[in-house]
Amino acid sequence: MPIGALIARYLKAFKSADPAWFYLHVGCQSIAYIVGVAGWGTGLKLGSESASIQYDAHRTIGIILFCLGTLQVFALLLRPKPDHKYRFYWNIYHHLVGYSVIILSIINIFKGFSILNPDKKWKNAYIGVIAALAFNAVWLEGYTWYLVVKRKRSEIAGKMPHGMNGSNGVNGFGARQRQGV
């Protein structure tokens, strides 16, 4: 799931990656949803077989994750076209729910580690994967901002008249100035 979010967040900045970034994002998130539903179903089955042992926080977060993940899947069906007036609000919803699902799933995996109590190497491996994804996200965020600023500067430079400050008779706002004043 975090890889799908990274793809959507950072590949979208590259015009040459359109629409591939979208299909990669949907593919990663679909796989994550299927694996999540399988985990949720397994948790329900194991929970029903062990009535005397309850892990309320882990179960509650799992149910919330299932609901939020299902909302994300159905929201895809209601996604407005990019130029629609409600697309801005849909994007806010999609980002908030998506990042919430990622954060809650990371928390819930750590809760699962405390329940199962596996060898320390499994928890360390998971921490390493999460740290690597976070490092890549920070690096890609900086690089994306660099690209966006560079693109904006080149767009602004392309719109500027030649010879600023009136050297060719045009001021910085594109208006003609009186010569010889």
C-alpha cells in the first residue's frame, strides 16, 4: 500500500509517466486491499475460534481499516473527471482516507507483532522496510519539489518579455513606456 501511494504521489509529477502511474497505483492498492481483506477475514475466523482471548485494539483497528479500505474502493467508482468542480474535494477525501489507512495499518501490524511475539528479526525487517519507504518518500518529495520549482521558473521565463525594466521600451508588465523620459 505505501508503494502505491508513493507511485501516485511522485510518478504523477512526470508527464511521461501519464497514465502509467495511475494504473500502477490502482494495481498496488488493489493487491493491498485483497491482502488486507484476507487478513481481516483470517482475524475474524481466529477471533471467533478463541472466545476467551481478545485483542480489542487490534481487532478494532482491523475493522476500521476494512471499512476505510472499502470506502476507498467505492470512492474510485465515484471519482469525478479531472476538470469537474468537485474533483478538488474528492482528492482531499482520497488523500486523507488513504494516508489514514497507511498509518493505521502500520500501527496495527505492530500490534499484531506484540500479539504473535515472533522472532525479533521479523519486527526488525518490517521496521527496515518502513524506514526505507520513508527515506524514499523524503528523497522523492525533495526531488519532486525541485522539478516543480524548475518547471515553474521555466514557464515564467518563457512568459517574460525580452529586456526587462524597459530596455526595449516595454516594462516588466508588458506595457510600453515612453522613450527618452
